[in-house]
Amino acid sequence: RSLEGIPIRGRLKFFADKWDVSTSDAWVRDTVRSGLALEFLSFPPNFFMRSPKSRDPRKHSLMQTTIAHLLQIRAIQQVPLDQQGRDSIPIYLSSLRRQEVG
């Protein structure tokens, strides 16, 4: 099966039948089919952090190459025009709840 046209998010579920052959672990099989939900201690803060820009041309070039690759594989999306130029990124993944593995 070609990965072309299959978004990164949720890609594993398209191959659940292969995972069924690979493992008998019910948690793994269920996670591949349904995804994994993260539990947070609280809602993330409603503010934005400044995103620093490097003045080093090599680092800038590397960042541009990385961004182009992530856009190509659809791991990220371009910021809408009305939000461009703000130089900020939202803080989403703070206060993850720690869980003991059984």
C-alpha cells in the first residue's frame, strides 16, 4: 500500500491488519486502531511564546529545509495568511499527567 495520500495523523490505523499479525498485545492493537489519548493535569495556558530566529545563515537554511520537508509529508500545516508574521507558537503540550506503566 502506498503512503501517498495518507495523512501522517492516523496513518497506523490503515495498517491495523499488519499489526494484528505482528502482535497479540491487545493494548497495542487497540492503540493502533483507535489512537492514544493523552491526559493532562490541566488545560494549557492561553498565551503564545516568542519563537526565536537564528541569525546564523546555516541554521536558517537548515530550518527552511526542515520546514519544507514537514510541509511535504503533511506533519505540519502552513499558518493561515491572517496569522502570519506574528512570530509566535502556541504552547499546547504542558502539564502532561504522569502515569505508571502497569
